[in-house]
Amino acid sequence: MSKILVLGSCGQIGTELVLALREKFGNQTVIAADLKEACPTILNNGPYIQLDALDKEGVRSYIIGENIKEVYLLAALLSATAEKNPEFAWRLNMEGLFTILDLAKEGQLQKIFWPSSIAVFGPTTPANQTPQHTVMEPTTVYGISKQAGERWCEYYFNKYGVDVRSIRYPGLISYKSLPGGGTTDYAVDIFYKAKSEGKFTCFLNADTALPMMFMDDAIRATIELMEVPSEQIKIRSAYNLAGCSFTPAELAFEIKSIQPNFEIDYAPDFRQTIADSWPNSIDDSAAASDWGWKAHFDTKAMVKVMLENVQ
Ligand code: NAD
Ligand code: AKB
């Protein structure tokens, strides 16, 4: 079994992805890598290396030296953090991708996973059941970087045959690791506050619908997409993926049905404008027909698992 590198492994997705990949392929096969000096305890069951995605030569020599054949590139700034530092967000979100795409172009890597986001869509995109192919005019630096990344992935596939695969993740909801600075983070924070204080002040309005997904579905989708035979993958930019879509008020209603004393109020901030530019719900029929994707968790099931597991 050739080695797999997860770069940006200490974040919300990386933590759970490394654990799932190690379970499937063996602990020593999957190397976790991140800018952070110390490996989080949860990833102590396998190899860890401190690696900066912006250190092109460092990344190249590590991948070639260790004979790594598959990379999951997760290092990025998310939507809310990126708006505070647009130049750096653009640099981080693009440069690391080129380093990995070029390694694959040279034949050093066999397969790449690079995540896109619902942030590729913008205010002129049809908001309900957003189609796979539609108007895309993102208004955030994060969305612009993801859209450009998608174009480059498709270009490297068409021109150089690079086997790159991608998903437009919705907002991800998890309890094993915390979110890292996105607009959808409220849908995780709400569970911690519900458990610790019984109330939550939401930074989005009550009626702001956004596409969301429970982390188990997202990890399963990622691994399923990476296992599909190459010729079955018709979309080399990124696949739309739907889990469950809801507003903060609808999420609060589901929490109240299990925890009746829960209270919510609303104090929208700069993230409201970002959320308003994104879809309400996603049409993922292309992923369903190309590689059999189907979500398992609806909002009710996700809320139950979150309330049972959030510490
Ligand atoms: P996160 O912020 O939780 O984690 C990112 C990780 O990358 C962190 O551990 C950070 O330390 C690391 N990192 C940052 N700069 C680095 C560098 N220069 N070198 C190495 N590591 C570095 O993010 P996440 O939520 O896990 O997202 C991972 C990817 O998935 C990102 O590309 C993100 O855009 C995408 N995505 C996430 C979501 C979501 O809801 N979480 C949704 C859509 C897309
Ligand atoms: C964010 O809110 O920035 C992310 C995303 C949907 O890409 N969760």
C-alpha cells in the first residue's frame, strides 16, 4: 500500500479524515501533516509531521522522499477568516494547490483530493436546489479562491491527465473537532452553547437557510469519491453535495425538541452578508448518478447525534 499524506490534518475535516483513512488503510500508511508543531492527541495513533503548505520545496522533498502517492490537501483559510486577510487567503488557498498539482503532473503523485465549497456560488446563482452547472459569481475571497481552484483542477486533468477529485462541501457539522473560521460555524457552536449554557446568540438571522452536512457523511463521501474508478468521474472541477439544509430557527426548533429549555436569539454580524450570497440548498444529482452518492443524515438525525456527543 503506497503512502497517503493529509496536509492540513489538524482541522475540522482533517482530524476525522485521518482517523477514517487510518482505519481503512492502516495507521502507518496515513501521514498527518499540519503547520502546528505538536500532533493533537487524537491523531497520536500514526505518523505526524509539521509541514507548511506554503513551503513549496519542503512539501516537494517530503512527498518525493517518502514516496507518497496520494495527497488530501486541506490547508486553507475559510470564509470568515479569509475576509479579514484577503491577500494571505488567496496565497494560501492557491499556492499549496499548485505545488500538489505540479507534483502530480510530474508523475510523483497518482491521486489528489482537494476540497471546494458551496462558497463558489454567489448572489446571482439560483439559491434553491442550486444546480451542478450554473452561474458562479462568488463575492468572497474564499469563494473566488475555491472557484479558481476548481478551474485549475479541471485544467490539470484535461491538459496533463492529473487524477484530481473534488467536492463542494456544504457547512460541516462535527463533534470530534472544532470548525476553523467559517460562516457555517454557528451550526456547531450552537450545540456547545446549548449543552453548557442552554442558550445561544446566533451571528446569522433566524431565516438564513444554508446547505449543511454531518461530518460522517462528508468523510464517507470523500473516501467513496477517491475509490471510484477514474473513468466514472465525469466532473473534474468539483461535485455538488447535499446533506441537510436548514435555517438557524429550524435548527433551534430541532434542538428544543430534545432540550425544551434551549433558547436562541440573533445578532447578525459581517458573516450575514457572506451567508446571504450562498445557496439555500444544493442539487447533488450528478454525484448521485456518477458515483452513487447518498446522504445518510437529515437534520433530526444530526441534531440527536450532536447533542449526545458534544462535551
Ligand atoms: P480548518 O481551518 O478546520 O483546518 C485547516 C487546517 O489547515 C488547520 O489545522 C491549520 O492548522 C492547517 N493549516 C493552515 N495553514 C497551513 C499551512 N500553511 N500548512 C499546513 N497546514 C496549514 O479547515 P477545515 O474545515 O478542516 O477545512 C479543510 C478544507 O475543506 C479547506 O480547504 C476548506 O476550505 C474546505 N471546506 C471546509 C468546509 C467546512 O465546513 N469545514 C466546507 C467546505 C470546504
Ligand atoms: C465556511 O463557512 O467558510 C465553510 C464552507 C461552507 O466552505 N464551512
